[in-house]
Amino acid sequence: SQQGEEDPQALSIQEGENATMNCSYKTSINNLQWYRQNSGRGLVHLILIRSNEREKHSGRLRVTLDTSKKSSSLLITASRAADTASYFCATDASAGGTSYGKLTFGQGTILTVHP
Amino acid sequence: DARVTQTPRHKVTEMGQEVTMRCQPILGHNTVFWYRQTMMQGLELLAYFRNRAPLDDSGMPKDRFSAEMPDATLATLKIQPSEPRDSAVYFCASGPDSALATNEKLFFGSGTQLSVL
């Protein structure tokens, strides 16, 4: 079953604009991760935020986590055509704090950045 | 540049045939995951291993699917007999899961695109 639901399903923007994707989940988590998938390729890890963190930055990426609302958002600033891809949130809900990396993925947001 | 290697990249087969997909995890990674991706269901976890032992294969149809790790450098996913509904992209991922580097980042292969006619 899918833990995360993402919103919007598809997002189309112009180069230079910011892109915001949202993810909601259902159970308590150890951490939440965002992955990127280019067409026909595997997933690539972008950023991780732990359950005791509220915000994290990495380059043009900003992730927030609200555990009370069971939601997260990924912001890509100053988007580029090369950012065109599908973006997935994934939750790690391993019991007892032991993280073997078993992830449950959302359905993803398809981002298209027009030059 | 360490990466997870999956073979074959593409497989077309007829219903009823056996399909074997292979994965070479990153050297030193001791956890291996098999995911299936379809448009309808998204990414589903089929099975995962730690130190070659299966930890959870509850996501896998047991009657036709089997997953093994014959050694630390090879994971296999078999479907016998295959059915059209098995058509999907199958991904393998690995993680280090050691005291030095816990599994907070998985590394995915490029996938095997399976079409069962």
C-alpha cells in the first residue's frame, strides 16, 4: 500500500520559477526522503529529513516536514529545464528505530520545466 | 563510480515463460531491495534482504515469484510462470546499513523493463 500521496500529480512551470511539491503520509516515520527519477532511469536520492527536523536545505532544494500534519514539501528554487523529472517522497517507518531502509513511496509528481 | 547494476535492461517474453532478473549491488552494501513500478500501483516493495537473508517478502506473490541472494554480489528475482499482469519495471536498490553508514540513502539500478505478452 502507498504510504505517501503527492500533490500535484503533474506540475508545469517555466525555467527560473520555483516548484513546490507536497507529500502526505499516514503513519509515524523515522525519516522522509525525496527521490528523483528521470524518464527510463532509476531513482536518485535527493535529500533526507529526520522526524525531529523541520526544515533542511541542499543547494536549490528545500524540504520541510510537519509531523503533526504528517506532511512534507519539496521546493526547487530557480528551476532549470534539466530539473524535468518525476519526484517521489518516500517514508521510512521501520519499527524500533532500526532503519534498514525499507521505504514506502508516494505516487510521485511529474515536473516539467520549460526553457 | 559505484552503482547498482541490473540485467537485462529489457525483457520481452511470452506468458508462461520463466523470467530471471539479476542485480549486482554496490560492493560493501549489505541490504538489497526489489521494487516493482507500474503506472497504476506506483513503486511497490516486493522483497528485501540484509546480509543475504530475506527480511520481508510479503509484497511478493509467493506462488510465482521468488527472490534469492546466492552470494553478496548477486541478487535474483524470478517469475515462473510469468503473466501479462507482471509487465512492469523492476528495480533493485542497495544500501550500506553499517554502523558507519546506516540506510538513509538507497542506490537504485536502472531497472529491468519486463513485457509479458
